[in-house]
Amino acid sequence: MRLLHTSDWHLGRTLHGVNLHEAQTAVLERICELVEDPPDGIPVDAVLVPGDVYDRGVPPVESVQLFEWTLSRLSAVTTVVVTSGNHDSAIRLGYGAGLFRDSIRMVTDLGQLDLPLLLEGGDGVRAAVYGIPYLDPDHARVALAGGGAPLPRSHQAVVGAACDRIRADLADRPGVRSVVLAHAFVAGAEPSDSERSIMVGGVDRVAGTAFHGVDYAALGHLHGPQAPESAGDSVVRYSGSPLRYSFSEQDQQKVVLLVDLDAAGPARVTPVEVAQPRAMATLRGRLDDLLDSPAFTGVEDAWVRVTVTDRVRPDSLMDRLKSRFPHALQVFHEPEGAIDRGRSGTTVVSERDPRELGSDFIAYVTKTEASSSEVDVFEAGFEAAVRAQHRAEAQEVG
């Protein structure tokens, strides 16, 4: 059985104010081509998309249309399984799921997580594919408690409970391979600057052992392709995002993962590169050198982040840089010999750790270092606001 694992499309996202719709269309076109015409001729039995289809709960119309176009192309030649991520509105993403054809499975309701899609590959291998939508601990700890006391308020508790339900269902399916889609931060993996924090109670990670007994866990949430903490006999992978969404990802090779499951033995994973519509680069130097040096010829059409080191800030800095680098997105002035105070303010506020954000905010307002108790209060307020936003979205749709 051949599967294709991709995640974190973040349709509707911008990059420092630049609309990425055209770039996202290009990488999704590449994914569709890989499925329609596999490089080694082996057909893809299912495409797995574990969350963050959209970048926000109410995506732009053009992003909804792009998702529809992509689903239509993929489902014409294979089965597509999609779960919701922490950026998605689960209710909106899952709208119409009961009306879709058999080749499209949308899993956005946690009540469906132990109801698998049963697949049979062209080689006769059978697999049960389970989708775990993003589990907000404040809601899922009650919903997954089975009528008993709420589970502990942590990602580990709710993801572990979801996997327990899946293993219970698998126990009645001898000889069937198992695949789980999950949107979570698994220990041992490395984040980038472009993921939104999902920290609850100061903890955001899940142990890889939560997926033990599963043949392949297709993960979403982190944007770099990687294998997180070992889960024993399970193969656990992040495909990463198919497009670069921050300068921290500029050196990442973006891929999708081809996953082969035989009747027995571990899953075999092969990364396939997704060509990027535009390169990324970070440049540093005096303005005259940046504008004239042949060393920068290869990145003139890239999205660039530039640090200018002239002792005095040059006039019309951005305009002059854009004369050579028309896609410059960030420009900093750090005079040679100056003390490096970091680049505060360059990370999108909604993507920062709430404790870090609260500490910075309190220090800015009070001019003194924030105490632990003050940060605790800020974090509690932050999480309450996130829960209120989720409830408001649900009521709006309902």
C-alpha cells in the first residue's frame, strides 16, 4: 500500500504582508501531479493531510476555492483523508463531510476518531486509517473522559486517551495495518518560527510513546520534515509544510512523504522534494556591498531578510534595497560595533509562547521584570480568551 503524507498547507497565510496564494497554488499543483503521475509508477492509495489546511478559522474565499480545486483533483484518482488542526475551525472545515463521496474523508469531530476508513491497496494490503482532529485539552479532557472525571489538562492526556480508543478498535481487526493522523507537538521534534503555540499549563509536547502499536503516525503541526521521539515499533513522522512560512525555514528542503506499507514489517518512508516557487535568503552587510557585490547575484529574485551594517542608517533604505532585491520582506539596521539587542517584534504575536509574550508585555508596561505570578495571570487570561474565541466560532456556525 502506498500513502502520501502532507500537512500544514496554511491556505490564506501571508509572509510579512505578502499574499502567498500564488505560491500555495504552485506547491499544491506539484502535489496533485505527484499523485496523478507517481515518479516510480506506483499508484497512491491515499493522501493524508493531518491538519492546518487553512491558516485561520475564517479563511479567504480564494483559499476555500483552492482547497476545493485540490480536493477535486486528488479525489478523482485516490482517497483523501483530512483532519483539522489548531489553525482550522473544525466546524467550518468539516462542513458537508457527510455528503462527500467515499474518496474524501474529513475527520473534524473527535467522536469519529476511532471510526476508521478501511482501505485496500492495489497489492492487497489492508489498512485502517484513523484521524485524530486537533484536541484542545480544555474541551477534549471532558469529551474523552467517557462520563467519568475529566482527564488531566494536558495534550499528553487527551492524545493518549484518543490513541487508547484507536488501539481498542484495532484489537478487533487482526491482520490489518494501522495508520493514524494526528496534529500535535511530539517530543524530540524541532519547531520553527511559524507555528502557533499550543501550550496549555506550560506544556505543549506529547510523548512519542502515545502512538505505540500504530504502524504509521502521520503528524501535522511542525513545519520541518522530521522524525520525533521514538515510539518503539511505530514509525512516526512529520511531513512538514510544503511551503516555507518563515525565514527560520529558509534552509529546509520541503517535501511530501511517500509511505509504503507491506503486509508485515515497518513502514518505509521516502521523502519527495517539493520545488519552492521562490527561494529565501538572509543577507548582511554594508549597503553599497549589498547593492554591488556579485556574491548576491543568485538571490536577487528571492524573498530576502536584510541586515544593513552601515554606521549611519542610509537614506531611502528600503527603496534602494528593492532596486536590486524587489522581494525584500524585512530590513534591519544594525550598525557595526553596536550591541546586539536581538530582533524583538519580528515574530507574529499570535505565534509566540503566551508566557514569553506576557513577560515581555508586563516588562514593557511596568518597566520592571515580570514576576512568575504575574505571568501566570497573563497566561490564564490568554487561554481563557482562546477558549472564548473557539466558543464564539462554534456558536456563529451553529
